[in-house]
Amino acid sequence: MSFNSKTNKGRRQVRRKVQDSKQLSITSLLDVLTIILVFLIKNVSMEAVKISELADMIYPTTMSTDKLMDNAMVTPVKLYMDRVVLGVENLTLGTPKDIVENQETRRIMEAFFRTDYDAIPEDKKREACLVVQADAQLPCGYITQIVSVGTSVGYENIYFASLEEADWLRTYSSASSQ
């Protein structure tokens, strides 16, 4: 827009505003489209979190602590941030880092698992299980090492201890949005 002004004998005359060209303002349209886009992105990301049961998949089962500990063919492993504890005897092995970096520590763990596994009667070996209890802050690479050694010894069933939380989805959603 511009103002046309003429000077007439020392006096200035001001004329009304004159538009240079007619333009369409799309600012409000962009605001509406932005709001719609945010709404759609929010709904799509929420759909990705939903878990549905698939008909052609067999899901692993869980056991209660009582049922699991009644089973005599259980070898527990507890992984803390600063130590690894083996068996019902609570034998300290070292640190989780030692399992990955120290071959001797890994051999000791394998020998312990093999001794426990070999003590199980042949007809019960299919029911034998390794129970891994790990700190939630522990990187999963350490747990993978435990599973690797356990399966190399012969354990077919490996269970991971967890706490039952009724509102796990709400807790998960609020934690992932932060």
C-alpha cells in the first residue's frame, strides 16, 4: 500500500490509501492447517503405541514367583548395577562389566550354570529354567550375555523377572512423552 501525496502551493494534500494490488491473505488458513497437522500427528503417534494381539502369534507365558520357586529346576541370576549374584546360594560373581570383558568370569558363570543344569534329572531338563532378575537401569547387553551363556549350557526356558503394574500403559505413555 502506498500513500499518494501532492504538494499544492506549499500546502500538502493527502489522499486516501490506494492498494497497489489485491492479494489474498492466507495467514489464517495456514494457522488452521497447522492445527490440523498437529492433531493428525498426535493421533498417528498414539496409534503406534497401541498393542494388539495377533492371531497367528504364540505369546510367551508368565509364572508367579510361588509357582516358579516350587519348581526345583530353577537357576536364578541377579544382575545389579555393581554386582552379579548366581543361584539360590547368592554367590557373588563380579560386576556386569566383568561378564563382558573378563573371559575368566564368563567361564566361571558357565561352569556354575552347567553344574546346576547337570544336576537336573534327564526327564526334567525340558522344564529347567534360568530366571534373570536385572536392574531396570542396566543396559540390555549384559542381560544378553547371561542369556547367551545360559542357552549354550542347555537351558531352553529363560524367564525375566518383572513387577506387575496395573497401569503400565499409562506409565509408559507418560514416560515416553517426556
